[in-house]
Amino acid sequence: MKTGVKEKDAYHVACAIVAQCKYFITTDDRLLKYDSKDIYLVTPGEFIRRMETDL
């Protein structure tokens, strides 16, 4: 939240990290500009591209 991310968005990302999700899919530009060593923050399109290349 100190980075400007809204409280509810920060909780959603934190829950995804605690649940050990590999990806957090969002269209929120504020979230997408941050890098995390714990989870990939990606757009829906980027997620689909990554899944297609993993096949």
C-alpha cells in the first residue's frame, strides 16, 4: 500500500501470495507496474500467451 496501491488491491495480492499462486491476473495499471519476487502480475492476454508457450 505504501507504493500507491489501494488497500483492497493490496489485500488481494497478499492473499494470492499466501495461497502460493504463481500468477495474479489484473487489468489494473497500478498493480501491473510493480515487480514481485513472489508472484507474476500479468494482464489476461499475457497470462494466455504464457500458458500457450508452456504447452
